[in-house]
Amino acid sequence: MKRAFLYVLMILFVTTGTEAKERFKPQFWLGTSHGVTLSSVTLNPKVKQGMLQGYNGGVVMRYISEKSFGIQAELNYSIRGWKEAMEKTPQYEYSRRMSYIELPFLTHMYFGDKTKGFINAGPKVGYFLSETETYNFDPATAIATKSLPFIEQYGKKTEQKFDYGLCIGAGFEFGTGIGQFGLEGRYYYGLGDFFQTSSTTYFNAASMQTISINLVYLVPLTKKK
């Protein structure tokens, strides 16, 4: 009897362990994300700035390979750039809006079940599409009257089309009968320069920093077990 009882316990243990391993089924999710960007740039020589508001949105593809872990790829259209803070000449205004196609490739980690918290982190590459400068003064007059320290950035076109850097974001999602809704805040640190930068050029740094806040909607492409 004792031996039979031990056999039963072993069978239950093995069965339970096997079911636990098989309980999680890989998941594919497809959806969309839309929100706002708040961006600035690192220029050296330094240019004082505020945050420029823009748009960010596109397609989200997510693969959950095991419980609490997966990968996420996106294809986004993003508007970013900078807005200068004219402290000594408040009557002047200058901003530059730059549009990009972007591909983030992120590690996705989450916790929770129906309501989830998550962290996304990984690299992002982008390709420059177009730009628009907006200002209310004549740069030549401003430099002649020394009302601005320098104007090298005004009228200077973006020279490096490819952009790359690192992203980290966090947020939460909750499931419904029609899909999964979420909110994410993300920070992007650019490692590439959009102007030519070297010891012989005027600027020796010209990179992006962007905060984005996005609403996310995802639907499963795999059926629940």
C-alpha cells in the first residue's frame, strides 16, 4: 500500500510538472500605438531649448515566448526636433520639426494577468524623411546686431539621414473582450548625429532625446488554450 501511494504521488508530481510547463502557450499580438512626443536635441555648442511637442504612432507586433517575457517590434512615424528658448530675445521664436520612420526592436517584460505592468527596452533605428523650420526673425539681421550668439543651426539641413539609439519604457495594460488596451511612457536616447560632426565642423554633437506617451491597442492572433 505504501509503495502504491508513493507511485501515485510520483505520477501526480510528474503530471503536475508537465502541465505547468505546457500551461503557457506562445502568443502573437498585433495592434497600433498613437501618442505625443516631447523632444529636444543635444547640440554642442549648446543651444538653450524647451520641449517640442510632436506625434508618434504606428504598428505594434508582439511575440510572447514564455510567461512574463517576449519581444516587440514596431514600425512608427514620428515627429521630433527642438524649440529654442530665446531668453535674451523673447520676441524671437524658432523651432524645427523633423519627421522620421522608425523601427524599435524591444525586449518586453511584464507582470500580472488581466491587468499587467510592463517594461520595454532595446534599440531603435530611424530614417529621416523631412523637416520644417519655423521662426519670426531674419537670421542675418539677428547676427549683425548680435542679438543672438550664433545662427549656424538656422537653415542648416539635416545631413545624416539614419538615426539610432536606445529606448526604455514602462506602462500598464488591461484586457477586455475586444482586445488589450495600454498606456506607455518611453524615453529615447539618440546615439547618432543628424548634422555632420567632427573636430573641423561647427557642431561636434547633434543628437536627439525624446519622451513619448502612447496609447496602445492590441488583439491576439493566437487562440487561448
